[in-house]
Amino acid sequence: MLRDKGVEETKVPDGERTGEKVEALVDESLVEEETYTEPDQYATFNVAYPQFKNVGAEFNSQIRNAVIDAIADHKRSSADSWQGRYKTQLPGEKISEFPAEEEKYSLNISWDPIQVNKQFISFTLFLEAYTGGAHGYITITSFNYGVIKKEEVRLTDLFPNDKNYLKTVSDFARKDLLNQFRKQLEIKNKADEEDIMPLLLSGTAPDLENFSIFTFTPEQITFYFTEYQVAPYAMGSFTVSMLR
């Protein structure tokens, strides 16, 4: 279950348009998709994740284990949440010991390939879940892997000539996000920015954790900022892409 754009719409380098032989960024033949859709007493699941044919076993296990852990955590949280409702219900409420099918808590996991080829794997894993409360939540995890060296690609590897790469990324992301905020909120002056600046400044500080979710192509790096990291929940999540 690819997310939104799917494999077939992934961009190909400009060389292809000039007649050069250029390898597509995403090669579907290198992927086998695993799924999990078996509900339990409290939860439903719509899960899909990739396993790659051209990587070391440890990398596929890392992906699989992340998904298995998410499923197990959702099962526990769903059971605890429903049983908490059941055991603390007020007189007159009619909460059954187990939820009806339409009342079960949901977990959806999908993935979005950015690169899948003979050189690199780069993709995001999106987890959307609801276990009660006012709203659900979304988490994003990125996986970046060098096929030839059979090792993780770290952010520092993409800035070999910049010792202060975190400051470079921080400055760029902060400026880009502020421009996005100004358009989304129709901000017209400095006073209007005051409410959003604290989250923006902390969420884009030059710390590795702030930029730990990223994907890359030969042309650019994309950073993903989850809900609450750089803006209030109501504004959602954000991405920032910068040329390499």
C-alpha cells in the first residue's frame, strides 16, 4: 500500500529527457510488499510495508521489527483504552466489554518510496492511529540505506564538505517554514508571528534529532516535521526540501 503518489509517479533525473541512459529512482522489481490486516478484539489494522531484494537481511529486519512493534503497541493501547472506558463508565452508559466492529481502534501504516534502486533505498513509513481521545496521531519514520556499502545513510553523509551542516539545515528549514506559515496563516506583520515562533525556533534548532526524519535523491534532501514539532497540532505536519 504505497502512500498517495505511488511508485509510478516518482520523479526521474533530468538526464532521461536528454536521451541519456538514466536509472529510474524507483525500481518496483526490487520490492516485495508485506501486509497485515487481521483485526483483534479491540483494533483493526491496514498495514503495508516494504521488503527489499537487494539489501542486507539486517535492514529488512529493521523495517519489519519497527512495524511489528507498532502493531503490538497498538494492540496493547487499544485494549487498555477500551477496558478503561468499560470499567469506569458512568451509570446509564452502555459500554460493552468489547467494542463492536465499527468502534474498534484503527492503525494504518503505509510507505512512500523516494529512492529504490541499485544504489540507494530512501523511503518514509507513515503510521496513523487512533486509540481514543479528541483525535488520532501520526508518526513518520524514514529509512535511508546505501545498497553498495550495505549500511545506513546518515544525514552527515549527505554533507561531506560542511562541518556545520546542522546549522546550514537549520537556517534553511527555519526560513522555508516561516514562509510556509506566512502563506498558510496569512501573516502580514511581526506581531502575527509571535505565537508560532517558539515552536518554530525549538523545532528547527541545529540539533540532529530535529532533522532525523529525512529522505534524499541525487538532487535534494527532504525533511519531515511531525505534528507539534514546529507548529500547533491544528496546522498539521510540514516538509522542507533543499537542493544538495
